[in-house]
Amino acid sequence: MTYNYNRSSEEREKRFSELSQKQVNKDAAKYVVITTRDAADGCFGGHNPTGNDHYFDSLRTARAWAQHYSDTCDHVCGIFQAPKFIEGVDVR
């Protein structure tokens, strides 16, 4: 997985906002990005949906959103095809 740091901070924030608009409701989702440290390590067991869950119908969009989240929010997250762990994301 690669991430493009060659864009300005403003451009990356704008793209993060655009990707955030592509979130879907939980019922339509195939993938969930969970913005917790445990999720970044692949821990889904006992997970209770919270405001840390972001749902997507495309793995590509989920990965892009996770990368931008990690960059702009300086945090880690995990991508799941619940409950199957796909990958942790940390581009800080």
C-alpha cells in the first residue's frame, strides 16, 4: 500500500473530505474502517460499533479513506470485511 505525500496539506484534507462523503450506511457496507489502536492491530472480537466505525462499499475507497484519515488525523485504523481483518493502516 502506498500513499502520496507529494500533495499539500490542504489538498490532502480536501481529498479526505471528498472520501468521507462516500461513506455508506452499515446495511449497505461491505467494509468497515475502525479508527482505534486495537483495530489497527486486527482486533475485532468483542467490537461494539461506535463513532469510530466508517462504512464503505468499496475496498479501494475504504483504503483511501483510511490512509487520508491516518495522515490528516495522525492516528491509526484497521480495515475489516467484518469480522475478517484486512490490514492495519498507519501513514503517520
